[in-house]
Amino acid sequence: MIRNVVRKAATRVLTTRHVLRMEFVSAEYPASLTKLNNHLSTRSYITANKFNSNDVQVLRKLSGCDTVSFPHVTRWLSHVSSLSGEVPPAPVGDMSPAPDKPRTPELVQEKKELICRNLQETVGEDRLETILKERDVKIYWGTATTGKPHIAYFVPMIKLADFLKAGCEVTVLFADLHGYLDNMKAPWELLQLRAKYYEAVIKAMLRSLDVPLEKLRFVTGTDYQLSREYTLDVYRLSSVVTDHDARKAGAEVVKQVAHPLLSGLLYPGLQALDEEYLGVDAQFGGVDQRKIFMFAEKYLPVLGYKKRIHFMNPMIPGLTGDKMSSSDPDSKIDLIDPPSAVKKKINKAFCEPGNVENNGLLSFSQYVIFPYLGARAFEIKRKPEHGGDVSYSTFEELKEAYRTEAIYPLDLKNAVATYINELLGPIVKEFQRKELKKLSSLAYPAPTSAKGGKAAAVERAVDISRVDIRVGKIVEIGPHPDADSLYVEKIDVGEAEPRTVISGLRNFVAQETLEGALVAVVCNLKPANMRGIKSHGMLLCASDKDHSTVEVLRVPEGSKPGERITSESFTESPDPQLNPKKKIFEKVQVDLTSSANLEVTYKGEPLRTSVGPILAPSLVNAAIR
């Protein structure tokens, strides 16, 4: 009799689940949304306590529907969309993924070597081999959306590239909630914006590495960490975890203070639960995460969940010799630093001759540059009198050469700066887009001022993009009637009428040389009276130190009047008019010079038109005025 009761009860449960699923799949919009919204007001999934194919079917049915008026449906959509890459066994058989074909031992070994190369430690290697014999591994890497990502993020990106090339399914978790819980490093109101910023940055980095993205997905923590089931598991976990274990697990990651907040104790538990709720086989992180990984190994089975594999990257030192940190500007290189800033920071890096143990440049070469180069050799360019060019096929060769002082700190710094700029080039270019600059300013606003608590006005960075330099063609020129040293020029800068420009070139350049010449003109200076005639611009020239020689810059033939002159990394729109009180042009002018090959550069980057570079006629390392 008891068996019959149980059987009937089970039948009722299955029938209820089937009816619920069929009702939501077959009902017409918007009636289906109204019913679904009521149903989800007290639960996170359609029929079960976990995500399954019934959720997938309803998700597909509602694709494209407007759910703004249905808050519980909106929450559910956000949650299950983040999980839709993983469809576990479910009542509907045709939704299950097709099984993998049998794998050869050679293929399994090849994938394992790629997954594990350059890792400091792997916990659960036996489980890795078992999974690889059947299918590809599902891995997640999480990052708290707090400070701006910097160049050290290339270390995990290189490993994500290895995972993806090995066929792994990779999930990048933007741990916005974790960032808030870690001593409120990220204000609650900025969580969503910072998650979007991180996604834009990480996608740009992976594109820079030419990584295949077909098996990559991005998930934001609050997409699922606020669900009913996840919250219940947090409570379940808190009922079995001791204060001692929670503190120990977060010791290397959570900010340590004299009187810690309760939120910091929750952090390790949430990271452990993420392994279950993201449906992965493994978690990847730095070796500083080891205590949290061991916490997960201990406590997930207590909740009835399986242990995961844990992959750990080494922690590489920063430029000062310590851990690279976004809070230490001298220790890191920003992902959107221009080449000159990269070189400046690299030149300041700690790099003791012969020291290979605590050398951030060597570590970055090992874990980022060599994997990035692939079959290419690591090249160091030197003058013949300094030993000539050398190249190294392996990191071990480079390390030994540095240890024996066959190469010197400056050799290594120059080479590393070159490769870093090669990596950052596409990212710097992408982040010149207006929408990404706006996102950056919103996600990382200026700090509030001490008086009144109001946010300080966001001052645009001073760089050459603020200066409107255009190609001009001198269509008329003559001496100034009241000044022996001045010319009065009419210059076509692509506007309806030529501009009147006064220049002090009469003692340096013959009038006939300038007639019809293409020149570089600063067009957004405030107009100024020059001996009774108003000047609406300034010709750019090269000058030696004592100002005894002045040369008008050469603009390449074929350049069109009005075309803007700028460098590759500084393409934002110029100011309508430069404020003379802020001396913006004067600040930019400090970094304008002519190179050894006579190219006019700003912070090391050549100024160009669409035809070619702007040149100084003969002056090397000259100031540009």
C-alpha cells in the first residue's frame, strides 16, 4: 500500500511538472508571461530545484518578448540565459547534448599538456584525465570587478587561450557581488557598469591574442547569485562552515583589516558555490586563491556537490619586484597606456643584472610573451658596438643569457617594451572609441571632493588629441606691414575661406619657399592680435635648442587641405578652442619632437596624414613649436 501511495505521488509530481512546462511553452504572449511571472515569484526555475531543459524550452519560446513589466520573468531570463550553455540531463531527451566520439590516448595527452602548461599547481589531475577521455573540460575563471584591469591580466588571458585551444568550454565570471563583499571595493551602484567595462577590456585582450572565442561565454555574478536556490545554499553553507575556516580561506584574497566585516567571511563560500552553479568541472585562478580552492574541496561535498579540479597560475612580480597591483601605479602598466608611457614604466622597473629570481620582466616574458610569440623567436635589437641583435627560441635560453649577463637590463627592457606595445596596440586603438571612453568614465568616476561631497569635475586628459592640427596650403603670403620679422599668410585649411595666420618666419625661411607649400597648422588656438592683424592659427616648425635654426614641417605631397594630423593612439575629437589659461598646447608641446629619422612624434608616436608621416627637413631631436 505504501508503494502505491509513493507511486501515485510521484506520478502527480511528474504530471504537474509536465503540465507547467507545456502550459508556458504553448501559451500565447502575453498570457504566458503573466502566468510565468506569478509562477516564478517564489521560485527560480520552471519545474525543478535546478536548471534543466524545461527552462531552455520556455526560454526559447519567449525569445524576443518584452519582459520589462514582468520583474520575476526578467530575473529568471537573466539567470537561465547565463546557464544556457550547460543543459543537464532532463525529462525531455532530445534536449540532451550528443555524446563525444571515443578519444585516442594521444589526443587526451595533447589536450592535457596544453591545459596544464605553465601552471604552478593542479589539484585533481586524475579527475582531469577521466573527463578528457570522455569529453572536453568545462572551466571557469572569475575576476572581481573592482580596480581597472592592467597588463598582468594577460597572464590569465594566456591560459584562457590555452584552454580554448584545447577545446575546453570556458566561462569568464565577472564577480560583481564578490567585489562588493570584499570590503566594498566596488560601490553597489557601479557594479553593473564595471562588469560591462571588464567585459569590453577582456574581449579586447583576447582579440589581441587572436584567441578562438566559439567556446567562451561571459557571466555576471548577480545574474544567478541572487536567485532563491543560490541564496538557500549560502545559508546551508554558513550553517556548516566555521569562522576559522572562512577567515583562513580568504586570508590571501579578501582585504584584511583589524575589524573585518561579515561580508568578507561570506566571500570564500560564494566562490565555492560558483563552481556548482556555473556547471563546470574546474576552476582556474592564481596560486593566491589556493586556500579558497581547498575550502571548496572540503565543503562542496558537505552540501552534496562534487569536488572540482583546480588549476593555479603562478603569481608574477610587478615592475617594482612585488605583486603587480592596480592600486600601485609604479607596479603596473595600464592596458591603454601609449607606447611612450609603457617604455617609461619599463625603464623604471626593478631589473638587477643577473637576477633571475625576482625579476618581473623575465616572469612576464615567460608567462605572456613567449606563449604569445608561439614559433617566433624572442628578439633583442642592439647596435653592433653593443653586441648586435640576438634572439632566443625558448625562455630557458633567455633566462640563462640574463643570468650570465650575456644580455643586460636595458637590452631586456627594450625588448619587453616592444612586445608589450605590440600586445597593447589593438586595445589602445579600440579604447579610443567614444562609447568605451564614456563607459570608462562612468565605471570609474572621479573621486568626490572633500568639500560638500560633490564629485570633482572630470577633466579630459591633456594629450595631442585635444589639439586641432590640420594640413594647410599657403595660397597667399607677404610681409607684415608693421613687423620686420613676421609674415601674413592666407592658408586653406579645408574651410569656406582661407584663414589669416601670422608667423614669425621672415628671418628664417624665404617667402618663395613658402608660397604654395603644404604646412601643419594648429587651428583651435584662441585668435590673437599680432601687430594689429588677428591671427587665426599657428604654423608648426622644428627648432634647435638656441632657436637659431627654424624649419617649417614637411607635409607629404598628396595630403588634402583640412585633413587632420594626429597619431595612431590619439584620435579623439579636438577641443573646439583651447583655453589659453590652461596652457594645453604648451603641455602637449613638451612631448613633440623630431626623431632620429626626422619623423615628427608625440610621445614616441609619429604624426601622420593619410598619405604618410610629417617630417622635419633636417633637425634631429628638435623641439616642435
